[in-house]
Amino acid sequence: MKNIHHGGSNAVYGLGFIGAAVYFISQATTFWLGVLGFLKAIVWPAFLVYEALKFLGK
């Protein structure tokens, strides 16, 4: 039996990570806010799901 892996979701997460990192770090006014921005970029899907559920009223 063959295992076939498709890396599409990894590419989307990677591009999202880069975009989130650029956004959050560019908004930082101090070094430590830049570090916090980097950490936020790692977990950006959690922010996305939270805001989507809040918008949908769940």
C-alpha cells in the first residue's frame, strides 16, 4: 500500500506564517513586541478560527 502525501496545506500554512510574521512584526514598536508578534505568527490559525467563530456567533 502506498502512502501519498500532498503538501498543499503545509504550503498554505507556511505562506500564512510568513504573511502573519511580516504583519505582526511591522506593527511592533519595540523589540519585545516584535518577539510577541513572531509568537503570534506561529499560532495565527488559532486567531483566525477564534475570530470566525465569534463572527458566526458560536
